Amino acid sequence: MSFSASGTSRPTILQVIPSLDAGGAERTTIEIAQALTRAGFRALVASEGGRLEGELGAAGGELVRMPLNTKSPHRIMANAMGLRDLIRKRSVRLVHARSRAPAWSALLAARMARVRFVTTYHGIYNAGTAFKRFYNSVMARGDAVIANSRWTADHIKKEHKIDPSRLAVIPRGVDLSRFDPHGVAPERISAMRAGWGVPPGSTVILLPGRLTRWKGQELMIEALTRLKQKGALAQVCAVLAGDAQGRDGYVRELQALATLRRLQDAISIPGHVSDMPAAYLAADIVVSASTDPEAFGRVAAEAGAMGRPVIATDHGGARETVLPHESGLLVTPGSAEALANALAAMLSLTPDERSAMGAKGRAHIAAHYSVDSMCAATLAVYRRLLGC
């Protein structure tokens, strides 16, 4: 169902997110904005903005700049007033929040303006105290609560005891037109490997993700150390690609650890990579080594879509996106030995055997995790709440 391009028949949907830099929640925000525009809705995004602002505009969304990247109680209340005024001024009918602090502002604003409120549980939040559990609970207070995996949905039901009728499982989607192995020119792949300093004939192991401790970069270095001790690291280049987001001290720690383990010539830390489809194809094996469970795990899904075999930690959403011993391997969380063994097993395969695993991964992701399916299911939630 779509709406006419004029008059009040075009409902306005407001998404609320702290910033528009790299990340799964940010990417989903833009994808939903594009789907809304195509379906005849108006798509607003309240955020501080960031490097993805241009993509939001190209998708048909409109950025309303607000200082939402804050946990200050005073600022949260001020933002609630600002969002309430925005809702009334722009005739917003539904607010969709994607992060806790701005979700509190959005919840208060939606209730004051008497419009529908939706949340998406993009991550699993630590809840060591009663206050933290209360703070986290905003993500389960929507008229509809979207979980980005079955694993996340189970967590929400256990943690928040919500009415199952308010809970919708809508997995994170992969843009199969962007993440298409046939859509990447060989020159992009060659340029990526050259930028990483990969010697000719090397096997590339890629660990993409923000450079932060829980993403497992240190664990990867320790696993590579074990491979080296076993003589299984010849002609292998490991790439730890991702944005440090100001964690320069952690980058120096990784570099020092690589030097201490005498792996500095086998490890590249190139920083943020914008052309991820080419990055996946420039790799032979992709690793997601997160030590904490990821609610969905974008890396495993995107790498699978690109036809690359994946080694992922055996928890969280990876249990749904990786088919063990078919499209990849799952390993014990936090175990460098288990990761080293999985890497050794994957390196022992022929290129054709790894390609066969990658093909199964592509088929699995295409069947269950497309961005089109995610957008259609999300818009169906909006329509149900709005009665249109």
C-alpha cells in the first residue's frame, strides 16, 4: 500500500538516533528512510548527524539536527521538549527510537504528543544494577518492540517480561544489490589489497569492526600467535579493519601486541574502510571474534552475502546467520585456542572448498536476511499501529 504525494495522506515517521556515523543501527535508519519515501511516507531523522548524512539525503530522508548523543538527564528532558515540538510542527504520527538515551526523550515526547512509539533493540545492554535495568527498559516500552534476531527476542522476553503481542522479530537486513559478489569490479579488489599492503599470493583473513576491545582484535592476534607457533601462518595476512572512533590508545595497544608477538609484518590495521563489498572480496576468510554476544552481527551476514566463509563466535545472532560447517564455523567465545583451530581448519581448505562454503552462505543470507524483507516487515509494523 502506498500514499499519494500530497496532502495529509502522507504520514510522517520520525526516527531518532544519536548520530549517523558507521554502525548497523545507523545503516538501518537510512534503509528504512528510503523504504518510507518509496512507499509514500515522509521520513524524518532526528540526530546529531555524521558521515552518513549524505546517504540519508540521497535516500529521501530529512535530517533534523538535535543534540541527542547525550546521557545527561537535563539534556534528555530538553530533547524531549524539542522532539515534542517537532512532532507537533511536522505532524509526525509515529516515532521510532533506536538507542536508549534518545529513546527516553522520544518516549516522553511521543506520550506528550499522543503519537505511536516504536523501539528497535539493536544491542544487548549490560544491566548490573537496578538503575541500569530501569534505564535499559525504555527499549521495551514501545507500542511495538522490534528485536533484530530471535536471540534478541528471547533476551527481551526474559529481561523485560513484555507482552509477546508487542514484540516483533525483524532481523537486520543486508542490501543484496550492494553486497553482491558480481557487482564488484576486480580493480576495486586489487586496490583494497594493495592499500592493505598484502603481498602477492597471500591468503587474507579479515576481521572488520569498530576498533574496541570487545570486538576481539586482541583475541585475533593471540590466535594468530598460536598459528605461527604451529608453523601455519606462512603467506597469511590478517587485516583488522575498522574505525577507532577516538580509541587511539587501543590502536597503539594492538600495534604493540603485534610487535611483541612478532606479527607486525603479518597484520594490517588500516582504519575505517568505506568500500566493504570490495573488502570482503579482498579477503579469503572473514572473522567475527566478538567476546560479548552481538544482537545480530552485521559482519557475519554481510560476509555471507559476499560469498565468503565466516568464522564467528558461538553466541548471539551469529548462531542464526552462520550455518556451522556449511557456510562457516562457530567458535567458543573468548578462546584464542578455539579461534586458532578454526583458522587452521579454514586455511587447510582449498580455494574451491572455501568458495563452496561461501556459496551456501550467500544462499542462506539471500533467503532470510535481505534488506527488502526487513523494510517490508518494519513498514508493516508502522501500518498496523497507524491503521493504514
